[in-house]
Amino acid sequence: MVAITAIGDWTGEPGELISWHPSPASRARLAAAPVSPIPVSYQQEQHLRAFRSHTARGTEMARLNTPAWDLPGHCDVRAMSHVINAYLRRHDTYHSWFEFGDDDAVVRRTARSPRDITLAPVAHGERTAAQWREHVLATPGPLQWDCFSFGVIQRRDHFTFYLAIDHLHTDAMFMGLVLTEIHLMYTALTGGRAPIPLAPAGSYHDYCIRQRGYTESLSLQSPEVAEWIRFAQGNDDVLPHFPLPLGDPGQAWDGDLITVELLDAEQGHRFEAACGRAGSRFFAGVLACAALTDNEITGRQTYFAITPTTTRRTAEEYLTTGWFTGLVPVTVAVSPDSFADTARSAQQSFDTNLPLADVPVERVLELAAPLGITAPSPGVTMVSFLDAGLPPLSPEIIDAWEGMNGKLFFDNRSAYQVGIWVNRTARRTTVTAAFPDNPIARASVTRYLEVLTRRYREVAGVAAERSPVRRRPARAEVPVGG
């Protein structure tokens, strides 16, 4: 589940494509949906404005989350239609669409009733991998209501199910809900069993109201804002950015990925033990290795990082699809010769600043503009970590996902910045870097990953060896349902 693959590498044998789209009546009802007083979340507003900016420049924004997995036999289209519609009606984030008003404010329109939402299957005949990739990437953008799509690719004895959801409606935690509410519900219904009982979902609309109420109460004098400002001022009044050149930010680039194994299972245990001896957790070790890498490349003694975390606070919100991600600023005092000291600094900073995730960085930039605090160009670099052995995931869920040939496809359209994801499973720890696909950025990311990999292996007590980072990686053939 945590493996990320460029969507251009989604291959497989041709199959009959069936996709689900709004019925004409549903489309008409949503087009006539009334204006809602519920505010747009900061995450959604930033996304909508970024999409509009891309459109104005004539570039295509990377925006889709696209998981896919295999199921045996022939798809029961009627049963699948039921579970898809039940999923969309259950989560109120899908009940709204957005537009820009005359004053440039984002206006929300919301369906009068979840029952107004009905998706119906459409058969497209046999399609090749290139054709179904094109179909998926044609999923409407976030300024249209139906910026999500579902489909199956039917073969002789099995089919691949996929969904492509615009980031407007999702964060990294939506996969657990999808597997329960679509995959397990479909297999229960087609297996002759009763529907899976689901606890009531929370409301993303309620989250938007809560978030805006909180952020409107903030000022430059608020302690949370003051901490964010101190963080940015320590980094020369700008939020963190990648330490190496990424090519001309004024030119449009597609995105690409490099994934590297940092540690195998045994090395991962040794790395975790080293973190424990330092009085820190595995994630602090992740930040420490990033800090030591930055120090080796730039010589800086202080490392500034931003890392995402969920802002879900209630049991109901953990059962809710929506974009709940917040950002935590981390300041690490780097001890070049001491992983333990660096990890302790990272752990202390992360623990202290975790409550700042509730403060959207866009709100900080609004308030701090008179102070000269800015976002970097081409963009903020974030360091993400996911341990598949911790809830809501587990080794059993990962084994089941891999047994279904599950893949999570990365939308590698226009990219301007670097994203770094460190993922740990029972078998290995990997790092995936997404970056603008140009020679300068590729060389920079390759160099960064070579240093980063060496840092991890030094901590795990691995002898020096040839770098596993390929300087000009060829696109791997990664079939799903092939």
C-alpha cells in the first residue's frame, strides 16, 4: 500500500473498461446545488488556487490519488454500483463543489441531499494500458463537482478496480476507508453475506467550520503563530526548501519518481534500536538522517523541516474521508558526528511543535506577510513518514494489499518541487522522491538520495557499499492486473 508508482508505469494486458460517472439527473441536481455557508478548508482553498494558476499557465497540475487492486472473477456491476454510490453518499466532502465568486472568494455549493448523488456504469469496450491511463487522467479537475472517477478493467478471470480521487477530497488516510467501504463491502455482497456494519462517519463540513473558527481567532500575537514565525525567521524568513537546484522554475516540467531501499528488515530493527538508545522514536531518526544529509550538502548547523500529520481529533473523523492534513515545523540542531544528539533534537522539536499542525501555513503567511515571511519558489519541501506496522495499517493489511497486487499510482503531471516519503513495512524501509523531470533536478535528487541512504546505513551499522541510486533510472514496467 505504501509503494508509490508513477501512473505512466501502470501497464498490463488489455481489458474491458467500465467506469462510473454521474447520471444526467444527478449532474443536473448538483449543478443547481445552492450556495452553502460552510467555508472551504484552507487545504482545499490552496489546492483550488494552485489549480487555477496551473490552468492560467497552460500546465496540468498533478492532483489525483489513484489506488488500484485486483479481484477474482467477473465484476458484478450492480453490486459495485451500490457500494460506490454508498461510499460517495456517506462522506459529505463529495457533496460539494466550488467556484470563485466576483470578489475572488471561494464559494461552496452543496447538494440538497446525499440521494442526489448517483453514479452509473458506462462500458467503453476493450482498452490498452495507454488508453485507460488517458481515461483516468481525464478525471475532471477540482473546479468541477465530479473530480473523482471509479472503474474496472475486466480480463478473462479477474478484474482490476481503480479509483481516481482529486486531492481536493482526500489525504493519505483515505485508503483504509476505501478498502473497508468499497473492497470489503463489495466482497461481502457478492459473497452472499450481509453488508459490513459501519460506524457513523464524521463530517468534513464540520471540520471546515471548526478550522475556520479557530484560524479567524488567530493574530500575530497568538503563541501558535509566533512559533511559526520564529521557525521561518530562523530559516532566513522563508519556509523550508530543497537544498539543491531543481532547474528553471519558470518552465513547466512533468514529474518523476525515484524509489530507493534504505534498509532491509534487520537493518530497520538496528536503526530503530539506535533511535531508542538516543531516547527517540523511528520518525525522529528519519528527521535526523534528513538533517545530517542537509548538513553534509550545505554545511548548515540547523535543519528546518516541515512534516505532515493528521489533524483528525475524534473517533468519527478517523472514519471520515477528507483533507485533514496539517503541517508540523521542526527545527533540528545538527551534530555532524552524533546521530543520537541530532535525533534527540528532532524528537524534542517535533513533540513540542505537534500542536502547530492545527495552524494552516497559509494562515501564517497571511498574518506574517508584513514581516516578510514567504513561501519558497519553487515550493515547500516536506518530509513524510509512514510506518505500515502502526494503526490504522498493520502487517496483515499490507500483506492483503500486496496479495491483491495493490498499487498506489502517483499523478506525475506538472511538478515544481520535491516531495520525500519514507515508508517502513515489515520487510524494508524505502524512500521515494518526487521531483521535476529535468536533468538538473534529477542530478540533485540523485545526489541527495545517495547521501541520505549512506546516513541511514551508517546508523544501522552497514558497511559502505556502492550506492543503490541509479543516476538515470529507466521507467519500470509495473503491471497491475497484467
